[in-house]
Amino acid sequence: MSTGLSEQEILRRNALTQLRELGIDPYPAESFEVTAYAADILANYERDKTAYKTISMAGRIMSRRIMGSASFVELQDTTGRIQIYLKRDDLCPGEDKTLYNTVFKKLMDLGDYIGIKGYVFTTQTGEISIHVTDLKLLSKSLKPLPVVKRDDDGNVYDGFTDPELRYRQRYVDLTVNPGIKQIFINRSKVIKTMRNYFDEHGWMEVETPILQSIHGGAAARPFNTHHNTLDMPLYLRIANELYLKRLIVAGFDGVYEFGKMFRNEGMDRTHNPEYTAMEIYVAYKDYIWMMGMVEECLEKVAVAIHGKPVVKVGDAEINFAGPYEKLSMYESIQKYTGIDVSEMTEEQLRETCKSLNIEIDATMGRGKLIDEIFSEKVEANLIQPTYITDYPIEMTPLAKKHRSKDGLVERFELFVCGKEIANAYSELNDPIDQKERFEDQLKLAARGDSEAMVMDEDFVRALEYGMPPTSGLGVGIDRLVMLMTNQSTIQEVLFFPQMRPEKKAKVTSDEDFVAAGIPADWVQVIRKMGFNTVEDLKTANPNKVFNDLGGMRKKMKLDLVMPSKEEVTAWFA
């Protein structure tokens, strides 16, 4: 008998063996044709009953009620759940009733995948159901699913709700919490709607390198790796901006990419080290044009998900129909702090940060100090979609200098519910200016700024060949999906968020139990009682363990000499 398995897991493995002894493959290789789905049947059966006289369906057993020679099962497929009805004599019309009496009743379990054939009917209580005429096991489940109880009103009790387990075992979460699946269906709709919008305008979807020799395009700390054949360091990309702009240099009028970015930084409710971003670059446009494009695109996304541009996010109703409010970076700081930082030197900004109790360090230059003030004192106030525009030049090495305001660049960030979800520039296309900006970043790096950009000589060379006026936009897809699905953490919109290594449950060997004084014949009984380690056992109450041993001896009909209370107490010494 395997150690470390629960009683349910042991019983299921025994059932697996018995199925094979009956000549039933619990994991058949051949395909199973599916002709109907739960949601379609429930939506359309009453309108066209003739369409469901012969159907084939597959899914998981989620609950069942066995009533002698007939049973009801709740079957869950990719679209939802439906009741199926099994009658012994319909499944087994001959003398041999093994399929129903043994296979279905005794060897199948909740969580098993089955394929059925039959016809749709309405029960006496008015529930649309499937009368099964043929049943096939498609996959045997060896671990029991969490039992999520629901009342007649749909309220959930004893649900699978622990975030640690849900994110780590997303396959279980999606199975027993059907509502979670809708988040990811809507995530797909967000991306599909944006992609269709871009394609309709003639902009081309492209792919750029994930492994890069220079981690450019953003201010962030990269993940490092090494290519053995080339014997050179490589980085997982922190942005795809510089490669996409090379394609504008090459003559494409508009290019975009949905892709994974990687930043070796902190994790919290809105940050995951691996995340999805969309970046798009359109030639002959500027950041003012881009504002209109963003409003039009995001309104389409909201309508695709909710049927209207207004989206409920927490207690707020967010209206994604434009136009959005616009505030310059300096204006926003003055509005929410009463302080004008526009003419401040780096030293004055340091004093301002101290007066506002904002934590800073010596590596921060003027741009980062302004960004810290903005992050701490402004962001949380930006609930409805708001463009923050015209950033200090020190904050944005890749944006074009403002056409009329010295010391600023043509940039906006879109904030919703206190979080940035989009970032756009009138792109810098002056190669001499760009090289000087990179050199300024190198000076910040020399001061210890680990997020400063590095020099990209090839990108400068590309600009020297000429890049037309261009506007670029980056959108954080994960954060956008959070807004569109009313989720407060990024982990809820990622199928598989990054997690700490799983702590493995310690399992003690049978010999360790024997060494602790437990007779070898009683070790498996102790395990069935839920004690997988000697340490677990020693935390229990000796009197309760003694009484439970007697109960297990009777339940399992064991022909074993019952240890005395004194002997059991000695196990805990």
C-alpha cells in the first residue's frame, strides 16, 4: 500500500486496478465524438426538441445520486453543467449488469471524465436532462475534487477559496469554481477586440525577440541568462519597444505585438514578474492622435465585455467612453499637493520628498524624485480614466521633446482606479538627441540606479537611417483585464501566476512509525486516520487516538489485537 495517500486516493487506485481487471481501459487512446454541449442544450432544447434526439457528450462527474437501478449525475463540460439520467436496464439491456452495478456504482468517482450517448428529455420536475443509453469511462480521477456545496439559490458553502491553493492548483480552481473561467474568457475577448481593432486599421501584428542582448526600451531590472554556444549574456526582454521602432524605420506604417515581458522586480497585487503587454507604433502620428485612438479602442473593449462603456470596478462605475480628463504631470502634483515642482532643482525635490514623508535614496535623479512624489500623492486620486501628460525629460529617454514646453517630453500615461494601464509617446526620432539621452542614463547607472537604460548603439544606428514621425503606445493587458473583470489582484487574471516553491508535506516511512513504538500491523491504520508523520501523531490527543483506533478496527474488520490505552499513550512519550 502506498504511503502518503489519503483513504480516498487509495480507494481510487484500487478501483483503477479493478477496472483493468474487467478489461476496461481507464485512459483510452481513441477519440470520443462530441456533438452537443450543456449550455447549448439548456438554451435551445425547449425551442427545438427534435435536434436533441441523439446526442453525444463528454465531461466530468461533479455529483451523483444513486437510487438503486437508476441514478442522476451532474455532468460538467466546457460550457457548464447538466443533469444526466442513467437507468440500469437501458445501459445494460442484457443479463450482464456489470457496467451499471459495478463499473458505474462502485468504480466510478466524482471527477472522472465520461462520455455518454443518449437523448434529451424533461423530468417530471421540469429539469432538462439527458437520458443515457451508452456510457464510457474516458479518464479515471485519482485525486478527489474539493466538494463545493451550493444551495438552491446558488450560494456557495465550503468553497475552494484559499488563494494559495487556487493559484497553485488552477486546474482544480477552474473545475470547481466555474465562475473563474469567465474571467479568462473575458481576458481572451479583451485581446481579441484590440487585435481586431488594430487589424481593421491595417496595422500588422509582428513578433520581436524575447531573448535580447541589450535590455532596452524601459527602465526596469532584467532577468539574466547565458547562451552557451555564443558564450554571451542575454536578457529576457523588459520591453519590445526598440525592436518595433526598428520596423517603423524599415517602412511599416503600423506594427503591434501582444507579448510577455519580464521584470526582475517585486511582486504585489498589481505586479507579476512575467506579464503581458501590448505595444503598437503608428507612423506619421503623435501622442495627441494616440489619445483619441486609445479612447476609441478601450470603449470597444468595454462594450465587448459588458455591452456598454460603463464598467463596475469595486464601488466605482468607470466610464471608458471618451474624452478623458487631461492633466500635465506638474499640474497633477500641484492639484493634489499644492506644491509646484516644475522649477525645482534636484536638491529642492529631495527636501520636498522629505517634507512629504516620501522615502528616497541617493541614486534617484530629478526624474525619479518627481515620479516618487506623483506615485505617492497623485495616483490614488485618479479614478476615472485620466491622461497624465507632458513629463519631465529626465523621466522619459525615448520620447520626443515637447514642441512648445522646454524641459518636457510629449508623453501621456493613462490612469484608471489609481493604476497606470497605458503609456504613450510622440517617439523620439532624432538620433543625436537619442544618443545623448542614453548617455544621461549611463550616468544614472553609474550612480547606482539599477533600472537605468543602457546604450543601444544599433538602435541609434537605425534612427540614423531615418524614422518618420511616430506615436507609440504600451498597454498592460493584465491590469486592463483586472479593470474589465472587476478583480483587485493581478493573480486573479493570470492562469498561472508566479508562486513561491511549494512546501512539500513531509511523509514518514513505516520504519519511522515502528521505531516510535507503533506495531507494524497498525501503521496503515494510523495513516488512514490522517497521520502521515510521527510528528503529526504526537500532536494528537492520546485518548482520542486510542478510541479512534478501536473505531477503525471495527470499521475495517481487522483481525488485530487492540493495543491497550497504556501502550498507545507510550507512543506519545
